[in-house]
Amino acid sequence: MSALWIAVAVWLAAWALNVWLAGRAASRSRLGKMLVPIIFGATVLVLWEGLVRGLNVAPVILPPPSAIAAKIATSLPVLWQDFAQTILKGAIPGFLIGAGAAFVVAIAIDRSPFLQKGLLPVGNFVAALPIVGLAPILVMWFGFDWQSKAAVVVVMVFFPILVNMVAGLQASERMQRDLMATWGASYWQTLVKLRLPAAMPFIFNGLKIASTLALIGAIVAEFFGSPVYGMGFRISTEVGRLGLDMVWAEIAVAALAGSALYGLVSLIERWVTFWHPSQRH
Amino acid sequence: MKDTQAGAPVIEAKGLNLVFQTADGPVQALKDVNLTVNRGDFVSFIGPSGCGKTTFLRCIAALEHPTGGTLTVNGMSPDEARRKRAYGYVFQAAGLYPWRTIAGNIKLPLEIMGFDKAEQDRRVSQVLELVELKGFGKKFPWQLSGGMQQRASIARALAFDADILLMDEPFGALDEIVRDRLNEETLKLWARTEKTIGFVTHSIPEAVYLSTKIVVMSPRPGRITDIIDSPLPKERPLDIRDSREFIEIAHRVREGLRAGHHED
């Protein structure tokens, strides 16, 4: 039981430390801003470790973080192979293809009211299909390898980006479009110089939603057939072998990859839409 | 070469009508509007909201299309004039693009019209000086005050050097003090550039102070009730607003506005 009490003591001490830090001017510095969440994260891990050890929780139910870290350290080549298969080959190409397709279709919809009436409902319909129904079909169509995973990701990310971009293209003000008209601007000039820049905050909202969906899609699609590697494959087989520490190791990798992808999109967003009130500092 | 001389007609409206089809049935926005604006005129359109003053300006700019009568700008249809970049338009709000710097905003119409790079830069610095915003070219719009933003939007309308400047309540959202300053600057600008200016306002002192010709309009249906040629000299210090002539013109404008209301 001593591990439990140590964990609780560490938790309370770290809590007090963070409260103290947050009240000081130092917490507004760059270092202070990073220190508080790092202490919090470390506390969660210590508490987790202490609870699991102190209460003798079975590793199948919840392994301690130290066991997960040890598993990660000893299976780096496997984790890297799975990461490359699922994220680098499945999620990211699917995300890029889906985003590119949504971009082109959004402009086509914008050009033609006919497509607006016809394509948006179809997109809506596809988005409403459950992923567990769609994934096996796409695996049948595109094979077991990463191509079918990328296809699932394309389907998943396409609609949120499309809807956001179609909304974004309406975001420019009437006065701004009138101005373009008074200068005799063409459709494409108005699109490139006014409507696309004005749509960027919307487009990035769609991209951020899609970046997490891409990860989910690539992992879940592997449940329905894959080569003998990949994060989804590993999770489903290790669950069957009660290798829960490996499942947690994959979850840790997935969480890191998802955060990194989201962070990257947010970073590009800050750079592109620096002018938007939500990004001005 | 006759039509480039001062005093030649630039904008001519004859029997102009505009009916909007709305959900509540047709609305007569303009009824039988006859007006000639000559080169170098400063024409103000004044009237209560719904009198069609903005609509008339938008017709000149080909942003609205009349349903009856004739309207010519520089002897062409408004649409042709728009494509020939006959005018610069200043809206009530500055409408600067926040992702572009002030200089970038002024450059935008020049990019669209295909001016080369060196010419763009030359014109930007020229108009920035004209509206007294020299040194603010690299700022973004949101870093400037409302008055400065509106001056930047005027610079943008001047950059491609159209003969006609159409201004739709450009200072309506600004406070009295800033408005006075910008009115003075607008007059200076008009004197220096010798442009023809169409100016929509709902302020009687602003209309009388600025204009050589005041067009009084009234609503339901939108129509012209009086056209006043101002006897004030071209040089107008701000305190001209206390002179007798000024007060007399203002009185006549007010009477015209009231007469329009009586007919309701």
C-alpha cells in the first residue's frame, strides 16, 4: 500500500506547487507556461503508477506507465514499422488526397449551383455512413495494404473539409465583393485575391477536425484486413493475446502522432491566418 | 477632345427608374430621376434612408441595374464604364483586406488591372502621400484607427486614377471631429486631383460644406426633390459654415427634405 500513499503525497505536493507557480508572475513567462502543464502531466503519471501498484491492479486491466515505457523501449523497431505503415502511408496520404479533393470539389460547387444542390447531399450521405461498414468494403476494393487505409481516410476527411470550405467561400463580405466588381475583377481574380484568403479560417477548422479523423480512420480500417503490421493490426492482435502493454504502447504512439499532426496544422494555420482576430496577439 | 474639358457632362441620367422585386412585392427604389453631373463637379446626394441615394450611386457604378430610363457614364453604359475602370468607389466601411498591409490593399486594384510592379509601387507611395498616410504602408489595417482606415480606402480608390470618385457615406461611421478633418482633406484632394466626385451623405452640413451641387432626395418612391447649385467659393475654410450663404443653403436643403416628407 505504501506506493499508493507515496503517489497521493506526490500528487498533493505537485498540486500545491502548481497553485503556487500559477499565482506568481513567473507563470506568465515562456518557461512558466510550459512548466505548469508538464508538472501536471508528470503528476498524472505518478498517480497512475502509484494507484496501479498500490491497489495491485492486474496488468490486463491497466498496466503501470513504467511497464508501458519499458515495452516502448524494447519494441521500437516494431512500433516504427507500425507507425510508418499506418500514419506515414495510410493517414497522411489519405489526409492530403481527401483535403485536395475537397478543395477542388468546393470550388466546383461554388461555380455551379447545380452541383451545390447535387453534390452536397451526396457528400452528406457518404459522411453519414458508419466507418465500420465502409472500411471492409474499401479493403475489398483496394486490397489489404495501405491503399485501402488511405481510401478510408479520404472518405472520412473529405466531408468536414468540404463543408467548411463551402461555408468559407461565402465568408467574404458583400462590400468586399462589390469592391472587386468595381475594379472589373474576374471570377478567378476574386477567388484568389479575396474569397480564398477570407475562407482560410474556415478551411483550417475543417483541416483540424480532419487531422484527428484521419488517425482514427487509418487505425480502425486495419481491423478489417491488413498486412501483419500496422498500428490497428497490432492493437487488435495484441488484445487477443492479452498483450495489453503493447496496446498501450501503440496508443501512446497514436496519441503523440495525433497531437503532432494537429499541432502541425495549427502551426500552419497561425502562419496563414495571422490576420484573423483569433490569431492576433 | 471636347468631353475631357471641365464642365462637360460626365454622368447623365434621364427618366431613370429602378424597381426591386422583393418578397413583399415590387419596391420603387428610384422614380424618374433626371440628373446631369459635369466634369469636376462635387455632387452630394442627401436624403433620409430609403430615398435611393445609395441605390443611385450603385447604379452609376453598375452594382445595380436600372429597370427603366437611360444612364450614361462618360458616354458609355455604366457596365462598360466599370470595365474601363472609370471610377473609384469608397464604401461606408473601409473594407480593407486584413491579410494585406495598407500598401498591399492599395496595390490590390492595381494588381487586378495589370499594372507592372514598379508602377504599382510608384502609385502606392504617391496616393499614400496624398491621403497623408506616408510611413503607414507596412502596417496592417487593424493596427490603424477608423479614420486612418477610411483614408487608406480612399487612397485605394484613387490609386488607379479614375476620373470619377464615388463615395457612399464614407465618413458616416466616424465621429464628428475626425469627420471634420476628413471633410477638409477631401476638399483639398478634390482641388488637387480635379476629379468628379459623387458623395452620398445624410448630414446637411457635410453636404453643404463639400458640394458644388446638392441633390436632395426623398423616399417612397426614391426621387429627386431639389437640385441646389452652391454659390460658395471653391476655397472653403471650416468656418465658412458660420457664414450667411452657408446657412441659407443649409436651410434650403432642410426645406427640401421636409417637403419630401410632407408628400407621404
